[in-house]
Amino acid sequence: MDITEDAEYVFYVNGNDKVQLSLGGKLLINAENAPGMFKASCITTLSKGRYPLRLELLHSTARLELTLIIYCSRSGIDNW
């Protein structure tokens, strides 16, 4: 994942399966014990640069539903 500016970032995952989301080797979201549908989020500060992003499905169901949204907070803007 290319980060073009220093800022706070929100990682949001919504789905019906067990997932882990990591960035740069750091576990951000661990929804391993989430029964049924779940929502999980994490806020982290990142510096400009390139980070490996990994989204791991732990126990795939027959009908996978998964959403990953990444928000960036920019200086001078109140809304995400």
C-alpha cells in the first residue's frame, strides 16, 4: 500500500468470515472469534512510504461477504 502523506488512517472491515488484517507486519484487526457478521476498525498513524498490506481469510464460508474500506484524515478537513 502506497501512503502518499503522513496522516491518520482508519481501516474498516465488514464481513461474514473470520479475517486478519495486517499492515507492515503489524496486526491491525483480528476478527478470528467473530461469529456471523462482524464490523471491526482500527485507527493508526502512518508516515509517507510503502507498506505491505495483508488481508487473510481464516475460515472461508460458502458465501463470502467482505468489505475493506480505508479512510485518510487530511489536515484541515474535519470529516473522514
